Amino acid sequence: MNSRLVAVLLATALLSACASAPPRPAEPRRNAEPPPGTRSLPERFVSTPQARDELDSLATWPAADGSTWLIATAKSTHRLAVYDADSGQRLREFGEKGEALGQFKRPNGVAVFGDYLFVAERDNHRVQVLRLPEFAPLASFGEAQLRSPYGLWLNETAPDELEVYVTDNFMYGAKFDQVPPLNELDQRVRRYRLRFDADGRVGSEYLGAFGDTSEQAALRIVESIAGDAAGDRLLIADEDLGHGSTLREYSLAGRATGRALPAGSFAAQAEGVALWDCARGGGYWIAVDQLDPQTVFHVFERDSLRPVGSFRGERTAHTDGIAVHAAATRAFPYGALYAVDDDRSVAAFDLGEVARALQLQSDCLD
């Protein structure tokens, strides 16, 4: 497997309707005061806005020349947008609307493993696999099961073998805004095993679905998902405000632990979530609270899920997807947090500045 896998695994974050369905109506933005003690940190950059794209999810890829790409899904233009992760300069776009490999319909979740790029397509009901840097389409999977895929998280289980977790946010009603009945919510996350052969061919196997179906802890509206293989933990963002939007915890086998972040942790929708994997097993989770007029980013301890602080930028708003790139880049010696800004731009925060502002453990500055 590619020698850059370790850096890429640190960088992967995930985040996450019928083919003819319009986009699910957006929840109204919540205008509320940020939590007491929320720090204000300047963005290191905010890219030039592109109003037509409707950016959603982010992933990073370290190129062979030492640069780093930031790859964003653009739902409305059915393509991928590629940025320089050190400057925010838009480098290129890839893809167009269609059903063939190399084409997309409403791409949402995106994740990177080695030189493989995974893209969840809501309206093609599949996950597509491409090879970087040329974006060569290799395969797709999930067409037989996925109904409205959004978020992705990848876990290497053996050499050349992955488990892929895909959130499936199918909805009902004329406007596709009705949550399915509880007994169908055991299909909110689907698992696949992928194997890569010596020639780069991809084979897939469906491993089943999971999701709590209880009134108290069901996964009602799901998009973002992230995991921690060392801690046998998945965190899944449930955006349903009517039952208290939060992050719910599952094991990697799909067992609901019954644990979630404390009530009131999010004043608005819980959106993107990513693991900040620090040295010697330490680290934190970063999660989006989609407040208006500015996004608030909450930071929680990796194991205990205890909140340790919150911050916001000077302008970053209406954030969906985020990506944590914990490896050093040319411009970010301690790594960076990348966030979608108002569906039109990408923003970057210096993780070193986040660690110092919130007085986080020194392992994250090694």
C-alpha cells in the first residue's frame, strides 16, 4: 500500500432521497449566542466564493510533490472542486452530471485512503472509487442497497482491505422531509468490505446495516459520520432538532452504546464531525454547531467525550462538512481544520492556534 497511508489516515474525515427527488428542505438556521467562553480565531484563509457549487464535504490528499489537496464535493454542479490546502487557491474541477463512472449526481460524502478517493452520490445511490491524482474511475458499489447516501468513514482492517461506513438518509413525503418510522431506522448506516488486488481492482461485499430504533436514541436525520478505530467508536451526527440534535456513539460493529453528547451540547444542528488524532494516542473530536450567523466548533476529549472548549472564525458560517488534516503541511506545521463556509467557500484554521487557544494537551503540538 502507498507509503503516504499514515498521513492520509490522519487526514481522512468524514463527514456524509430518490434519484428524482429535490434536495431535502434545509432546517432554518438557528440564531443563538455561542457558549460562554467561545474563542474567536481568525481563519488562515477563506477561498474565493463559488455561488453555484453548493459545497458539502471535504477530504485531503497529500500529493507526491509535497503539496496537499483539499477536495470538496459540489452538489449542485455535480462535480468535485480541488483546492490547494495551504492557500485555498482553487486548482481544478472534475466531473459532470451523469451516471457513468467518472460522472456524479449530487455528490455528498468524500473520503481518501492512500491514492483512492471515495465519493458518495445521493442521486446515483452509490459510492464511487477513483484513483488520484488523475481521478481515474475504478469502480462503484452500494447500488443494490443505498437509497440516499450522504456521509462516509473508512477503516483499514487488513492490508489492502477496508470497511466503509455509509450513512443512508432516505426520507419520505412529497417534500422528502418526513423521517421514516422507527422500525426502518435500523438501516441508517450501511457497511461494506472492500478489497484491492495487486492491479488496483476493487471488490466489494455488503456487510449489512444498523441503527437504533428506540424512541429515545434513534438515528433520525443522519449525514456526517466519523470513527476512531483505536477506541472502537463511531460518532454519528443526528440533525433532528425535534429530538435534540447530537452526536450518538456506536461501536465499529454497529452496536449502539446508548451514549451521546450531553443534552444541550448543540444549540443548532450537529453537522460535520472529525477526529483530531494526536501523538501517543491522545486527541479530540471536533464537531460543527450550525449556529447563525457564524458556525461554532465544539471540541471534545477523544475518550471521555468531555467538552473542553469551543471556537468560531471571523466569518465561517453555515458549515456542513469539515476535515481534520493532522499531518504537517507547508503552511500548517501542526495541521489544519478545514470547513465549508456558507456552501460557497472553504476555510482553514491552524490546529496549533486552536490547541493554544483552548489550552489543549501538548501531544497535539508535537
